[in-house]
Amino acid sequence: MECSKCRSEAVVTQSYSGLSLCMRHLISDIESKAKKEIRKKGGLASGEHIYLAGGDDCRLFALRVFVSALFVKRTDIIFVSSADEATTVFSSETLDDAACGLLDAVLEGRTAEYLAEKPKRIIAPLSVIPADEVFLYAKAHGWKGDGISDTPTKQFLDDFSEGRPGTKYALKNTADYLENLS
């Protein structure tokens, strides 16, 4: 299979876009979408104190790689070691995490959590990127560990999304809408 942009060997086919991408174009696509998500959430002002939140897995690794490249020339951004010190928290949540989070909240009757005021501004740049693409991004940048483990909800959404590639995006957009109501 060839990359839709350069004819190199593709590493992924995005059912939601119809594109097959080589690693170089996948990285470019991921970084472009993540930057757009940061802008959508209000961007970053000079003097922001940023905390990177997430577990010790490929998602946080990918977030660290992305953020370090993005802010390498921004000397006005300060990275802090705890969420308490931060003005903005960057979450390592992927599209799958966002979609599963809302579906779980609906099924468990916890949707009010999305309407509650957040103590800190949270930006999840990778929340517009499917988990398997985040894993490929992390591997391309040296991640040696495992991928993202499946949960029953993720497996259900993966199966359900097979013929409906916009499902996870619809759930993520609904979660964003609910959070903006607060």
C-alpha cells in the first residue's frame, strides 16, 4: 500500500479520512491535528505553567515528544512538576480515551462530571488522534514499550466504528460540547 501523499510505503490507513500515510506524513498529520486542538482550546499565553499528565505509557511519551518539539523555542513557557503549580494541564488522552470516557460516563450515569467546573484548564492535544496512531508516533520516536491496552468499552467502540469511522469523533465532540456548557 502506498502513501496517498508521496508514494512511499504506508504504515496506516485512516478509515475516517480515506488516506494511507507513510510514517513521515503520519507524523506531520498528527502534529498538525494536535496543534489545531491546542488553538481550539485557546492556545497558550506567555508565562503559562504547564504540567504534563498521564500514565507511564506510550501516550505520555508521545505527548512529551510532541510538546518538546512544539515549545523548544518558547522560553516563556514554564514546565512544572505538579498539577498544583500549573495554570494549564496537558493531558495525554487520545481520541479513544475521550470517546470511551464519555460512553462510560453515559452508561454509568456520570455525565454531570462533564458539566462540572474544572479547577484547571485542561488541554488534550492528542485527543483528536486515534490511539493506534499515537502508538505509531511514539514508536517512531523511540518508544520501546507496549501499545495501549484494550478495555471492554474500547473494544466495543473499535468494533462499532468499523463501518462508522466518525463514531469516536462524534463522542469526543459531544464531550467537548458538554464541557463547554459549564
